[in-house]
Amino acid sequence: MNNHVKETRKGCTPLKVYCLSEEKEQIKRQADAAGMSVAAYLRALGLGYEIQGILDYQSVDDLARVNADLGRLGGLLKLWLTNDERIMKFGPVRVRAIVLHVLAKIGRNQDELRKIIGMIVP
């Protein structure tokens, strides 16, 4: 039989770290953001592991919203570029102005997507 017993952390001596209450709260927030307990977070940092944070679900919702807006704007642009009879009643000058406005809005939405992605992925 194998008499080798695996050592667990439960029976080991804990490390004690003194910190200010503000520091403690900041460490707790960062551990929560990473989806880890404070002990697991500090152990991983101390052992040199890279901390992978969890996604911010509000940012994911923002991405989905902006992406849906881009899809709708793309559909409108496609409609206008196919010379659909429904839009011909506006006249070429008005249609051109609308298309340019939609293109500008698409550009703004793309910028917003980049900004949100930049907040999620460092």
C-alpha cells in the first residue's frame, strides 16, 4: 500500500498580512472582480500567476446593444443602396443626406464598440 499522504493547505500555517482598511477593501474588490476569494487571489499573485478577471456583464450587454444598432443601420443602408421604390419618394438629395447620416452613425457606433471592448479587454 502507498502510505504517501498529500498535504493540504488546511493544516498549514497561514500567512498574516497587515494592511489598512482601504487596502483590504481594494484587495477584496479586486478578488471579487477576478471571481476569486481573497486567499486564492493573494496566493495566486504571490506565486506569480496571472490573474484572469471575469467579464463585466454590463459591458457585454452594451456590446450586444451597439452590435444590434450596427445591424439595423446596415440593413437600412442596404435598403437605400438597392434603390428600393419605398425610398425613391424622398428624392436623391434627401436620400444622399440620409445615407451620409447613417454612415456617420455607423462610424460612431464602431467607435463606441472599440471603447467598450477596450474596457473589457485591457
